Amino acid sequence: MFFSLQEIVKQELILLDGEHSEILRWVTSVSRILIPVVSVFILSRIAYSLFKSKQVPECWGYFNLANGLHIPISHWENLIGRARNCDVIMNFPTVSRNHAILMRQEDERWLLIDLASKTGISFMDKKVKDSVVIDYGDVITIGGIEAQLVGLTLEEKQRQEAREVPGREVNPALTMYLLTVLNILLGAQLCFAHPANFTFLIPFGFLIAIVIFWGYSILMKILRRSGFEIEQLAFYLTSIGLSVVTGSLANGAAVTVVTKTLLAFVIGLLMFLVLGWLLRDLKRANSMRWPMAVLALGLLLFSIVAGRVVNGAKNWVYIGGFSIQPSEFAKLCFVYAGTATLDRLFAKRNLLMYMILTVAIAGALAYTSDFGAAIIFFMCFLIVAFMRSGDIATISLIILAAFVGGLLLIRFKPYIAYRFSSWRHAWDLPHDGGFQQARTMSAAASGGLFGVGAGRGWLRNIVAADTDLVFGVVVEELGLIVGICCIISLLILLIFSVRSATHGRSTFYIIAATAAMSMLVFQMILNVLGSLDILPLTGVTFPFISNGGSSLLVCYSMLAFPKAADTRRLASFATRREFFYIPQRRKTV
Amino acid sequence: MRKIAMRTSACLLLVLFMIGGFGIYLFRYILEGDRWVTFQVNRHAYSDAILSVGKVVDCNGQLLASMSKGQQTFSSSELTRLSTLHAVGDIHGNIGTGVMNYHATDMMGYSRIGGVYSHTGRGNTIQLSIDAKLNNAAYTALAGRKGAVIAYNYRTGEVLCMVSTPSYDAYYPLSPEQLEWSYYDGVYINRCISSTFTPGSIFKIVTLTAAIENIPELFDMTFCCEGHTVIANEVITCSSVHGYCDIYDAFAGSCNVAFAEIAQMLSGEILYEYALKLGLLESFKVSDIPVAAGSFIIAAGGSVDLSWSGIGQYEDLVNPLAMTRLMAAIANKGVAVNPRLITGIIGEYGMPKGLKYRTTSNKRLMASETAVIMAKMLRYNATSVYNGYYSFAEYPGFSGKSGTAEMKDGKDPHGWFTGFLADIDNPIAFTVIVENSGWGMQQAAPIVDIILGEMNI
């Protein structure tokens, strides 16, 4: 029944293409203009919603000083000291530059940690040795200066609750409608691109995506969260990625290419929700770091033991009919393992364990010859190391060491040197070393600003076009404007994470969010600029768009980190609402 | 917290890197995008490395070439296929200046905005200014000899006739063996656009222009030709004994003795300056296709080389199209309307596309007073000498100069004829060169007669 219906529709389409090809032509000619217009519209709405509003910081209490100063405490982790970049600045000669850390506990109490300051901390007339737990109303002496920790009054809490909620200025529903239109246009183009290869999965694939998008928005509505621009960006990129894989289907590929992508999308979204929920509780989240580090290394060892060699790199594992890239999952674990709360950043040798992990991972990747992944892990390490230490000299030294290591690698792995030799010379060797890049540029230029229509490009017939050269496929078929929109989507994610950092509750979230988003942007840089012969081609995927289940799944999971760092009121499901209840042991002043 | 927040801004370096890197790509895309799309694996426009979209027609809409997937159609007339080969180009890209190759992006309708997307999938039509009928006549008149024929409208710039020989049938590409034959020497070169030749006496036009502006007493001078003269102990011979004559008759009779003297009076630097000013040494463009620049070497004053360089021998080289452009400038009071080969691009559903090829451009090559005198003298050439030959007397305002360029390697000389019609209704400038054929008046001039006759003037 189903297949006979599909056959009827297919025959009708073939007939339409033969007799009224003009109609099909107009569908492509009109939709190819509409898709970039809708894309720009979607992106500008999201960007406006994310960046327009002035972010009002959260407030968890005040530090009252004897001289009448009333310093708000706007994070869960605060650095107290004389330095200008402290969160609670106490500008007295007796206070050290970085004197102490004030951290919020699960039970609404605060932990005050002395950072081996000269003048120390006293509580209840006793010198505090390392740390002390204090409540609202307690008076402490920091470097001889008396300060009282006070909680928020009811009125202040109400003021917190009255902070601007995202979604007021820019209605997320309209953005969802635009995303729906985008998917319908893409689906229509692909149904008509090659009528002879029509299957119901082409329109259904987009239909399922639309249902998931709306299902997610309804879930957010139920959870009373109105800021899900981050997810909308991912949905936009997923739609474009879906058009790439469905285009392969329209060109005669097996149906599994689409079902796999949809499955990875659903699982990815679930993992995103689970991870987001996990991150709501800082203590719980923090306790997962060690298991994650072990998991990262375990996954890579697993791919060494059970992996198969594909395209020169041993990074695929086949389990029950599914092919999985453990190194993709290891990226997520690596970011997680690298992040840390503020107190750890002031601990001695705070990076040592992470460095050991990185070296172990580098060894595993060298063994599997996964050069692309190695460079991404290294970039992630650099970012985490810089954020945790702030030490430019050490970072420069590490980069120098890596550069030397890279040169040695090129010496011992000649195929990498071969890639470098054609770099910036793609057009001198368009049938040899510059094979993929020259084709990508030719196809991308053919697309112009609006593309030739989804599924109608030729670049997709080149090996690895839907992964390494996917940007060329997107620009050829959907145009340069859509290509730029994809780039901007990921840049927005990173910029937003950096912007959120100022208001984050814990450095744990901030480091994870910026490291994860930097990792995605870095992958995009390698993918886009590599395929366009501006950087050497490394064979890295474009996040969310490249065909690949593991990659898509992990990209969605990564989004949980910026969600956890987003402290706009009622914005993120991964940020717990804390102002609903009034703490019982609250002492008013 | 604030400390870490400040460190996170370092990640924005990645954003800058991406913007910078992609900016480089966009810059390259704008500069080189048209080169990228003509990569022959681009299946939007090529099939099996052969262009698969677009058409070329002549000025009357007659089909010269039509490209589609797996099928290439050319003119139904073999003669037209031969005579228009170099203007149209070949499917394998051997004739680089042919519009099919040089303007492939126009045939596919490529623009940086719309890419190569074609609504109908058939691409665009390039309309050439060339008239297949005139090309056929010129090709027949060349009769298997190597050479070039150009005629263009000096008011609109439209090239009406452009033939280069040897040629071959586009349906039957040459085999490697055929390419070895001397008959096919330089067959892939459009001699009108990409070649330069020794000019011989037609270079006297340049020497004379320089003399008019630099020798005030030129028109009061009398030259004495005994058939030869001696300069720096070397003999310069003349085609005949011209006796005592003024500059008009010296020019009409193409007196080498007189021009050898004039060259000495002028100096090599001045001759070079004028060859440059008159556009013979520059590479201008005909519908974007670059034209080969000629060359002129400055010889020392008093040397016989200086005299020879003023007569169009020595190391002088000119391009036929550049020579025609100079004629056009003289006919048009010193202002050359630049030649153009393409009169328009016709898009889908017959819609004209873009203004790029529809506009004319001008360049002043000489002062209008000089141009008027030159036109008068070239006209005098016809009334006193050339009108006695062929049907030249019948063409209104027929003006020109013949040339016979001696070859250093002892081969027969190149025969030249270049000129224009000083007639408002028939603003035609023309140049004919027949390689290694002999005397210009005998070899090149009859071809001019045939083309002008074909134009029904």
C-alpha cells in the first residue's frame, strides 16, 4: 500500500517533470531566492534576541563593609581581593590582591576559602585556617576589614524576578514558523530535484524534523523557559545538514543516510537534555569530572582495540550495524574533564592532571593516525589551559612545543606533508593534490549567492563531499548567503558564550561553554577554510551540517554547556530557578 | 569570576580568524570566481570537459555554435564554420581567444550574484558583431594563404569581419599529425588579435603623423628620389624612381627615399613616441579579449636602421587590429572608437542581459587637426594611385595605404592594405594582411575590394 502510493507519486512527478517541466523550474527558481531570505530573517531574529537585551546580572546577596559599601554578590563563585578584576573588590592596603574565594554551597550557605593571604581571614574572632562555612548575617574579618554577608530582602528578590525575560522582544514562535517554512522549501526543492529517485522519506525526513523542532518548543513552554535561541541555531544548522543528506538520497543514495541522521538528531537532543539537567546541580556536575576524564581516555583506547581503518585513520567502531566514532564522544568528555570551579583554579598545579590526560589522548590519537581530531583536542586543551591559568608564557611554550612536534609528525607521516605541499596551490594541481579544493571552489562559485537548488549540485558526487567538503555543497546548492549564515550561526554561539561568561554562576559552566563552543568554531574553521584552500585540508567535519551520526549527536550534547552558562531569567532549562523559595535560615539585618 | 570572564574573550580570536580567513575567500571569489567556474569538471556548464550550455550567433542571428550536453552544433555551412572558427572558438579550448573559450562565463550566464544557475538550463546566447557573409567572402578571397582580414565600423566599433587563416572545420578537430603540417602553422592563433607582423610601408602612416606634428616645413619640402639613397654607407632602395616630389606624392608613391630622410629628421625616440601614442605598442581589449601589442626598437640617429624603422622594416611589428584602430581614429578626427566583437548577451526567454558589451569606448590617438590632414593624404593616395585599381574608385571616400613588408629570412614579403571609407553612411575601417604573398597592392588590395563589394557599398 505504502510503496504503491510512493510509486504513484513518483510517476506523477516524473510525468510533471516531462510535460510541465516549467512548473518544477519555477519551484526551484523561486525557492532558491526564498531560502536565503528566510535564513537571514531567522538568524537576525536569533541574534537580536540574544544580544539586544542588556544582561542584568543575578544577585545572591551583599557584602556590607564598615565604611558603608554595599557590594553585590553576583555569582556562585566570587573572588575577593584588592585587584581590579576581583568580583568583590575590597580596596584596602591590608587586603591581598587575590585574598579569598566565596562559594555558594548547595544548602544556601557560603564557603569562604582563604587563598593563603598574608593578613588572613578571621571568623568569630578566630583565625580561619583554610576555609569556613558562613551564613547570611555572619560577620567576617578579611585582612582586618569587617564585612557582613547579607541576603536579599523580599523586595530585592522580587526585583530579581522582574528582570527581563527573553522572548518578549522577539517571539520565538515566529522564528519556529520561519524554520518550518525553511524546511518545507528545502523539502520541496529536493522532491523535484530528481523525480526518478523520489521516496517518501524525502518529504517525511523534513516533516519529522519539523515535528521534533515543535515538540522541543512545546516542552520548553511546559518548562516555562522562553530562551532557546541556542537550540534554534542548532535547528537551523540541522535543517541545512538534513538537506545535504536528503540530497544524497535524492541522488540515489540508500535511505539509511537520512534515517541515521534523524536518529542521531533525536538521540543528540535527548543527550542534550540529560546533560543539561545534570549540569543544573553544580556539585553533581563537578563530581562527574573524573569519570569523564576516564571515559575520554577509555573511548580512545576502545577505538584502538576495536577500531577499523577508514581513510587512513583508525577511528571507526562498528557495533550492531551502527558505525560509531568514539573520538567524537571523547571530545565531549575532554571538555567536561577540563572544566573546573573557581577554587580549583587557585589550587597548586591545577593543570597537571589535565596535562597528563591530554598527553595520553595525544598518544592514543597518534596511534590511530587521527590527525584532524588531534589538532582539535589540542586547541581545546589550549583554551582550557589559558582559562584556567591565564598564563600566556606557558601557553606560548606549549604552542612552540606542539609546533616542533608537528614538524616531526610531518617528517614521519609523509601523507600529511603531501597535504601541506598542495596547500595554497590547489589551482596548480587541480587533478592531484588540489583535487578536492579546486572542485569545492568551482562548485561554490557556480552557486553564486543563491545556489543552484538543493540536490542539484555535482560536488556531492566527490568522495567525502558530505563531510569534509560539505561547505562547498551547501554553497553550491543553497548559495553563499546560506553558507555565510551557517558560519555566523556557530560564531553567534561562541560570542554568546563569551558574553554569558560575565554573568555565569560558576567558572565550571563558563570554561565548559567557551571551550565547547570554541571547539565547534575551530572545527568549522578547519572545515571551511580547509576546503577552500585557505588552510591545509584536514578532513574535519562542519558541526551539525556534515553527514555523520556521532558528530551530530555530540554537537547537540555540547550545547548543554552554553545552556548552563546562560543566566538570563527563565532562559535556560539547564539553569535552575533559584529565586522561587526563600531560604529558611535567612537572618535579616 | 571576572578574571575568568576576561580570559574567555581570548576565544574571540577564533571569530576574528574565521572572519579574516573567509574574507580572503570572498576576495578571491570576487577576483577569480569566473576562472573557477570555467574549470572543466564543473558539470553545471561542462559535460566531459566540453562546454554544454550557450550559443553564439552572428549579427543577423545566424547560428554559429550551440552547446548542449553531449551535443555541439555549429553553423550548417562548412564555409562559415571555417571563416568564423577563430572568432567563435573550438570545443577543446585550443583557440583561447574564441568567445566560446574566452567568454565561456557569458555563455553559461555566470555572475557573482546568480552563479551559473540557469532557469531553463540552456544558458545564454552571445551575439557577435561579425557578419558570417563577410567572413565567408574574406575567407574565400584568402584562398588558402595565411593571413588576417579585419573590417570594423569606426562609429560604433562593431567588428563586421574578422578572419584568420589557416582555419579548420570545427566538426573535425585537427589530429596531431595534421598539426605537424606547415599548412596548419599557428592554426590555433587568431592572427587578427594575437599576432604581430612586420608592417612595411603601412608604417609610413606613423612616420608621416610624427612628421606633420614635428617638421613645420614638411609641406614646403621637395624630395628627390633617384630610386635609391645611401645612409651611413648603406643603400636604401625604392620601388621606383619617383624623381622630385612633395610629401603628398612621396606618401602616395610610398617613396622609401623620402621616408628614410624624414626618419633621420625625426629620430628614433620620436618615432617610438608616435608608435606608442597611435596605439600600436599597447595591448587594448576587444570585448575584454586582449590584443597583442606591437613593438618598435629605437635605432641610433644617423644609422640606416633608423631609416628602415621609419619605413616599417628593421624590428617593427604591428598587430592588424591595432592598425585598423589607427585607421578608425584617422577617419574619426583622431578619436578611435574601440573595436568590439560582442554586441550583446541574450539571456533566457530572449531577455537582453547586462550593458557590459553594449557600450562603446573611445580613445583619442591624435590631435583632430593632424587626423584631418592624415585623412586628406590617405584619400589622396586613393585618388592619385589606388583608384586606378580594382573597383576602388566606386567606393565613396576610399582612402588607404598599401604595404609590402620584406622578410629577413628571404621568404616572400607580407602584402598589406589598410584604410577606411571617408563616408558618413559607410564608416568602415579595414586591414588585410596576406603572409608571404608578395606585393600588397597585388595580394592584399583585391581582398579589400571583395569585402567592400560584399557590403554593397
